[in-house]
Amino acid sequence: MSLRMRKSPASPLPPPCALTECMSLIAGAWTPNVIWHLGGGPRRFGELRADLPRISARVLSARLKALEARGVVHRRAAPTSPPSVEYSLTEVGRELVPALHAIVEVGARLKRLR
Amino acid sequence: MSLRMRKSPASPLPPPCALTECMSLIAGAWTPNVIWHLGGGPRRFGELRADLPRISARVLSARLKALEARGVVHRRAAPTSPPSVEYSLTEVGRELVPALHAIVEVGARLKRLR
DNA sequence: CAGAATCCGTTACGATACTG
DNA sequence: CAGTATCGTAACGGATTCTG
């Protein structure tokens, strides 16, 4: 069982509909976790790496960039040296947290059933 | 942009936490769409193929089987010839629909913002 | 510290062909 | 009709190395 989500499919494309496009917001094995941890408040790049022990810098960077481009995450870089960058959920981005929570609820309920 | 979700990661594993495990419920490029269409009521295999024009039988079959194993979908096969199989969301599975809806809401809102 | 660049294994999915 | 088997491909993600 592998957990992935294509924003656009392999070559042709899976479902060119609104649902798929919206689901791409949380696409990627780490994306939900990134959003989840940002739900607790602003977080620095390095802090997120610590929150998500096994994530690679490459992937964290890519996810944050994608989320920023979509308007889910806000990036604030302090012009210091060494650099310090703070990420936070936008107002709309914060709405994803309860949505993720709802899915977790279902998962928990399914687990209880067996 | 590609839309994928690993239920369990490539080899090591991304986030071995509850969130990830729950998110794996809707993992796969097509899974949310399958659940979405089943939300309208029971559906036959062939009907789902028609609902999801580009999905391959291989993937639809795999997704339905995974959802069934997790307790999200119920499968009822009529012992006729040719066979007729009806899929439907379980009671718990139905709870995923509003969760997906919530994500779509956020997606719509983000779209309006730009 | 916050990344970008490169290399490479794993996998999700599509297409096609076949079956009970 | 409802799948299964096989094959080929794009892309997701890990690890490592390098930089301003």
C-alpha cells in the first residue's frame, strides 16, 4: 500500500474534474502532515524537518513551494544571515485542517470496527 | 503536478503516524473519485467505469478491493451469469463524502481568490 | 540555516489482451 | 459483465552533495 496522489496523472490524466484538482491540494505523501503541523502555528523550515523526522529537505521544500503557489501556505523570509524562513497557513489554508481532521475521524472509527 | 498518495511509502516510509494511515484511505489518483461517485448510491463495476471515463479496469478493480478491505466499500456479487457486482459505501465509508466535500470547498475558495 | 542539484529505486497508472 | 495478467512509463520520494 502506497500513498500518493498525482496532481496531474502519469501521462494522459486520471480525473480531469474539480474533485481531483482540489484533492491535489493535499497530494503527496507528506503534504497532509506538513499542513497538519503548520496548523499549530507558524513554523520554520528546520522546525518542520524536526517535526517530520524522515522527510528529506528536497521534498519538504517542494511541498512548501507547491502549497505556497496554491495559496495554502505563506512564506516569510527574514533577510538575516544565516537565513530564517517562517511558514504559516493562510486564512484559507487553515480551513484544510478540519477537513483533514474529518478524515482522521473516519480512520479512527474504521479502526475501532475491527 | 501529479496527484498521488502512498498508503505506505516507497521503501523506508514517509510518516508512520495516524494521519498518514488515515489519509491512505483516499490514497491513489482515482480513489476520491470512486468514493465520490459511490456517494450517489450503489453502483455496478461497469457503471463506475462509465462514471470515470479514463480509469482502467485494473485500477478500478484495485481501488475497490483496497477500499473493501478497509471497510469503506461493500461488495455484493449476484450469482448470475454474466456476473453482476454492486458496490456501495458502508456506513462509515459514507462519512468520507462530507470530508471530501470540505476539501473541495477549500479548493473552490482558493480559486475564487485569484 | 534554508535550500538547489543530481542520481536512482519504487510505484501508480494506462493500454492491451485474455478469461469465466 | 467483471475482472486478471503482463508490460511500459512517468513521476514521487530518499540520499547525498553543494551553496549563499
